[in-house]
Amino acid sequence: MATKSSKTAKTTKVAKAPAKAVKPAAKTVKPAAKKAPVKAPMKAVKKPAAKPANSTSSGATTLTISSKNYSSWSMRGWLLVKFAGLGFDEVMLDSKDAAAKAEILLLSPSFLVPCLTHGNVKVWDTLAIAEYLNELKPNAGLLPTEKVARAMCRSVCGEMHSGFSAMRAALPMNLKGHFPKFKVWSRAQADIDRIVEIWQECLSTYGGPYLFGKKISMADAMYAPVVTRFLTYNVQLDEDCAAYCKTVMAVPEVKDWISAAKKEPDDIDELDVEF
Ligand SMILES: N[C@@H](CCC(=O)N[C@@H](CS)C(=O)NCC(=O)O)C(=O)O
């Protein structure tokens, strides 16, 4: 599946939002990013989501993302759509641009990326996107076919989604960076230890090379930015986990994302959010 889905998505960088959207939305930008976002239930909207002025015209399906170098959730969402084999246009938000931040309020009610717009349906939050894609493309294998494996896959995805905050804060994704002498503090190390335990259990139970066996799954998309972090910060791993990292780094979609991240302009400051 990894190769089958390596369609090229068109990328669109969001330009200034229409003037009317900027003022009211811009005021709410900072607090919304810091506080717990209001989570509305996933809903079908009557009209397609408001599109940025320069969004591509074919856009029945779009994925709104931000920095490819720093935004680990964008990377997960993007990989999930690719692994599902769904064609889509990328809408790239400039995280520093207040007008673009106003746009994201229109595109993603939680004010977070990624956000998938599929015809009349808008899905935000990576786990919801993963489940939606699995319903849409049940044969893509985002979840294992066997019930117990599926339950475990959902559990480890959930654990990634809701946990490891010390590791995420201390070792932010930075695909261009390499910090071989990085000192991992104890709480982040505890998160790393738990991730290693998850990987070891999955690899030994399902035989690799991916977490749930021969097919890449949503779990691999969820943990891909952890793989890149371990390489960026030179986290020492056992043989099996190191081999898993190599496997993930060789996935064509992962390579595509990383190579695009490396081409991203350097003028993006550290984003003031937790990754
Ligand atoms: N729980 C959310 C987390 C998404 C998230 O935190 N996204 C970050 C980027 S990695 C974001 O949109 N931050 C706001 C910003 O970049 O302005 C999900 O699963 O999608």
C-alpha cells in the first residue's frame, strides 16, 4: 500500500484571508491555541468548508496542514490520507500569518491542524481522521483485519494521541535538525521507555516489519513522527526498534514528507504550541 498511495498531492500555501474573516477571528487565535479547544462533534456541513482564496479548484478533498518540518500532527494526518489511498489537495497554513490563522478557524473548528475536508464532510483531530479514512477505505488496511489486533492498534494509537506529553514537549519534531548530544530528561525518558515497550510488543506479536505486521497501519502513521524524533535527538534503541525506525524511514510517503520539510524555508520560528 505504501507505494500504491504515493500520488502527488497539490500543495497550496494559504495567502491572506479575506478582510472580513481576519478581524474577528484573529482576536481569538492566541487563546484558542493555548486553551483546550472546544471540541464540537464531527458533522457534515451543508456547504463545503470555506476555502482559502488560493485553494486549488479540484478540491473536493483537502487536507489542511501546517509546517512540514515542525507539525507532527500534520505529518500523521497526511500519512494517513496517503496510506488510505485517497487523492487530496494540500492546503498549507502559514503558522505565523494572522490571516492564515483566521482561515484555520473557518477550516477547522478546533483551530488545530490537520483538518480533512471530504466533499461536505469536515473531520478534524487526527484520530477522527484516521477512523473516518478507515470507514471510507476499509480495504486500505489502516486497521488490522483481526479483532484483537484492531483493538490493540486502536489502543496504541490512542496512547500516542493522548499521551507522551513530556517527550513531545522536550523533543519537538524538527526534521531539519540533528542534535546527537541531546540530553533527555527523566520524564521524557519515561515516555520513550513506554513507546519502546509498545513497539517491542507490537513487533514481537505481529512479526514486523510494521507495528501490526506486513501491512502498514494507522499505528505506523501515528508513530512516524516519533521515529523521526528518535533520529533527530539520537535516542538509543534496541536492535528491533532501530530496525523499525529504518523501516518507517524507508516508506515512500515518509520520505516524500521529509524531503518537502527539508525544502521548507527556514524563516519559520518555533511554533508556540506543544507538539
Ligand atoms: N489532537 C489534535 C492535535 C493537533 C495539533 O496540536 N496540531 C497543532 C500542529 S502540530 C496545531 O494545529 N497547532 C496550532 C497552530 O499551529 O497554530 C489532533 O490529533 O489533530
